[in-house]
Amino acid sequence: MRYAYGITAALLAGGAVATMTSQLPVGAQVAQNASGAVNAAMAPRPGAPVSFADLVSTLQPAVVNISTTQKVEVSTGGFNPFAGSPFEDMFPGIAPNTAPNGAPVTREATSLGSGFIISADGYIVTNNHVISGGAEAARNNVTISSITVTLPDRKEYVAKVIGRDPVSDLALLKIEAKNLPFVQFGDSTRTRVGDWVVAIGNPYGLGGTVTAGIVSALHRNTGQGGAYDRYIQTDASINQGNSGGPMFDLNGNVIGINTLIFSPTGGNVGIGFAIPAEQAKPVIDQLMGAGKVRRGYLGVGIQPMTEDIAQSLGLPKNQGEIVQQVVPGQAAAKAGIQQGDVILTVNGRTVTPDETLSFIVANLPVGTKVPIELLRNGERKAVTAIVGERPPEEKLAANFEGDGSDDGAATTPNTNAGPKALQASTGLSLQLMTPQIAQQLRVPATTKGLVIAAVDPNSDAAAQGLQRGDIILSINQRPVASTDAAWTVVDAARKANRPSILLLLQRGPSQPRYIGIKLTAK
């Protein structure tokens, strides 16, 4: 995935719910796209557009170009021209990335993006990565020194950041001006696949550019994860510099914020993504009101319901998410939710790939008491949780560690291999966990489970990435401390005609995760 701005940024899970209402005094300036300002004569007739010209001439004055001035740390290559000579000690040379006085060497650079005005007094919406430089900026020590907003009439203003939200990739700016043309958000929940849309932005720094297309998909998941990984997909041309610009429907309402492109070349290939207005407006309202966003939080690490995991539990693959980890002291733990539970509904809303647990919870107000339906050991249970507040991203990252990259291979010989039937059914040769093996695998000596000693390369377990040294903590949510216990669970699954089993797998010191593997045919 590439940002239209040209900088890749991580999107983590999150969301917000807030509303803002305002009453304008008589005679006050109205939005460029307010009811009545855009009339039926401006929009092309349904099904056969003739021209978008009248629509665009009404909306374009509210779309702005955003440029940032950045200080980028550069490498000087570090050298000592006197190396190997009698003067080497007198002239120690220049260290990489530093000037002779030891200060970092920086160069000035610029970047471009788009935005749109949402109030007559100069509030402007854009993407966070447009004004922050995104993930690459952090990796390359980029500092944003100034933000300039250029209106279509070429007037320039220095912008102040009111608030920004990396989780949703949204930001709110303010310029000191009055009586500006502005636009307002529409209702993206009424958008349908096939509807016409118009995008206005600043691709490649060319200035105000208009493109048109249709809505290609709704709630599109791009694989980045998190509550905000649900976009409007369009074939309207979106390129680098379009980030932060508005996507309009034919009534002139902002139904999306152009944010991402999918492209093997870096240019438009007809697959662009916009943040839906239904997600963006609550975030912008909170940024305008408080300068930050509060999100709901349960305190669980979750995994999507893959086909293998669903089969092992006897569930549809498109319903529910499995709890991988529960954070002590948080809402889920207080409600009695456990590792291995499958959360089916929250507050009456079914958990699905389109309505993920992250999306539902993140958009609940902090302090809300919500009923949760879950599946535990084949039985449905109901619990009630009080939604907490999502912690800062740094603390969140510490709670949920990555899977790790080491293979944790055990070196102890396979002296306690499981029964042949277990190996034949799963493709796994297992051995008992011992304190010595635990030390080699860098896990606590108290860890209970079975260690994979060998994997049949032709098995589904191998296809799923299981490897020697992985630790199986449970099978079908039953603890397994011996090969006999493992075979009992696997045999029960086979007798129940389950095509898969669910493993809780740990690799080295990383957090355990669930993996479904197919059983071999009887």
C-alpha cells in the first residue's frame, strides 16, 4: 500500500464517537455545499453525466493545497582524511550525520498534500501524514518546521495545528482568515457501490485538479489492521499529493477524505481509498473541541476468524474474533473475558470482517456499559463490560508485542515423540516440555505444553508456518501437557468430523497466538 502523499504510514486500530452542532445567526455565511447552494441543475443527470463543471466551480474554492517545510537529517559519510598518517590523532575526523561541532547535519525539504476548509473562519481538514511526514519521517529524523496553506486564489497562510490523530490519519489545521468558502461533511452511510464521486486535490504539486469516477467498494479492508482499515474504494484518479483532499458525491457533500492508493508503480492504477465521512467527522469534531481523541478500549489482543480457526471451533468464518491476549486490569479482564474466548457480539452488533471488534469498541464512548456475547468451550456466554479509554500508542505497543522473528529451535533430541496417530493426523512430532528446553527457547521454566520437534513438510501445519521449537500450549482450547492429552483432543475432533484443530502457539518469548491447522484425512 502507498499513501497518495507518497509516504507510508502505519494505521493502528481506533475510532471515536462525538457530535457537534452549531446554529448560524441570520445572514451568516453558509457552506459552499449547503442545501440550496448545490441544486439539481448543477449535477449531471443520473446515469449519464454531461459535465461536472457547475458542481466543481461551486466546490473547488474550499479545497486547498498544503505544503510543509521539513528539516531532514542527512548522512555526511563520516571520514578522516588523515587516517593512517602521523596526524590521525590530531584530526579524529567527522562522524557520520554530524557537523564538525558535533551537531546533526540537516537539509531543508518540502512536501505537498491537500485539504479542505470546513468553516468560514479557517478550520481545515487533512491527513495527519501530510503534516507530520508519516512513519518514514520518524525513521529518518524529519522535523516539520512550518505548514503553509494555499487557497485557489493563490493567497498563502501559515497554518496552526489544532489537533492530529495518527490512529485515524486525520488532522485539523487553522488559518487566520474570515469569510472563507467552506464545505461540510455528508452522510457516507448512504453511499452505494456504483455512485459517481468527484475528487479534488493537489497531485504532484500541480495545484487544484479535479478527477471523477465511481465508488468501487465500501468498507474495503486493505490489510493494515486496526479500526480504521475500512475505506471507500474508488477508481477516480488519485495520486501523490491528493492525500487529505475531499471526495464529493453529486450533491456536493464530502463523503470521504482521499488517503491511500494501491499501486505497483507509485501512480494511479484505478484503485484509491478514502476515509469515510462517517469515521472522519467524529474524529474531527473531537479534535476541534478538545484537540485530542478519546477512544473506547477493552484491553484484548484479537485475531480474525480465519477459515481454519472457524472450522476448528465449528463457527462461520465471517463471524466473531478470537481473544489472543487479555490485558490485566482492563475492561475485558474485569468483565471475565478469557484468552481463547470468541467474541460474537458487542452492544448488540455482530462482530464481522466489516464490523470488527476494534471498530465497534473504539467508537463506543468511554464509560459505556455494554453487553458482550462470547463463545467459550463451545458454549455461548454473556458478560457485561464497562468500556475503558484507549491508552497512548506507546503503552499499547508494550502491551501487545510482535510475534518475534527467531525460530526458537530446540536442540534436545526427540526422545518423547507423540503417538504415531497424533503425528499422522497433524503432521507434527511433539515432545514434552522440560526446564532445559524452556531455557533454550527463552521461556519461563513454568511453561506447560508440548514442543514441536519436527514438522512434516507436506502437512498443513508446515503450510501455516509451524516450525521446530514452537510450543503448543493448548489444542481446541484444552491445555496439553502430554502427548496422550494432545491425542485425546485431536481424536475427539476427528470423531466429531471437525476438519481442523485450533492451536495456541508460542514462539520464543513472544505473545502466544492462535493458528488453525487442517487434519489429514482419516
